[in-house]
Amino acid sequence: MSLPDAYQKHEPTGNPVPHELRFVDPRSEADFDPNRYPTADGTAAPASAPKDRNERITLEFCTVYYQLNRLYARLMETRSHAENPERSVKERAVMQEIENYLRSRDELEDSYAPYGVIAEAMTQEGFTVDIKFTFGNRDVASRRQTRFVSSSALLIFPKPPRSVSNGNKGTHAS
């Protein structure tokens, strides 16, 4: 699956976290390879159409890392062949696809970081096998935080006194 197939052009409008998936769930594809699909916090990823915000985010990250795993496997297979000009061309094409998905992953991380979402990939032999998630709307015991917390502070800094010397205001004597 190429990047345009998996990445839907979805721009959230007004909602801090999109209510729709940005990526197509690869588990419904005919060529899906379950061995390349990472787990989420050690368990299977959520259903294909999750309604919960955290499950949507989890599914998006699992989808991106699945594509990266598939591409890495293809890169390793390409590199297993004898070096020749054709292999170099194929290798470069796969590496460019990997770069596209790395950018997509970075965009996901950047878009969810302000909400306290951290997705940490656990790798084994170059493949992401599990993703550890931290969500800002859950406490350390993974209980949903329902209370809105707001804090503010008022800081008052006094104006520094003006230095008066030689009859000139605002200048220092030498």
C-alpha cells in the first residue's frame, strides 16, 4: 500500500482531536500481514472504527508503524539481492517511501503532543513490535481524568526605580 492509499487528506477543522481516522486501517486489506502489525501496550489494537478518542489515536499510530514495518521488510528483502544498478533503484524507492511514512508519523506525534499523547515504539531487529502509549487524559493508573483542571498565577513585578544623577532622569553617572 503506498502512502496516498493509506493517508487520507483529513484536516481537522475546529476540533482539537479529529473524530475521523487519518489513515485507512490496513487490517481490512487483502494483502494484510498480521506479523507486521504492532501491538498497542502489549495487546491487540482497537477495532477498525473506534469511537473513543484514545483508541482512534492508537489505531492511527499502529497503522503508520505497520506500514513502516512492511517497508522495512521490503528494504531488507531488496538488500538481500546482489548489488547491481536495478537493486539500487529499488532500494532508493523503498527508502523514499519509508521517509514519507516517517514524516507522517512525525506529523501524528506533533499533532497529539499538545494533548499529552506519547507513542513510544518498542523495536526488535528493526521492526516495531509494540507501541507504549501515554495519554494526557488518563492518570498513572490508566483511569480517565474527568475533572477539568485550570490554574493561573498573577505575577507583579515592581518598576525599577529610575536612577537620578547629574540632573538627568534615566541615565547613570559614569
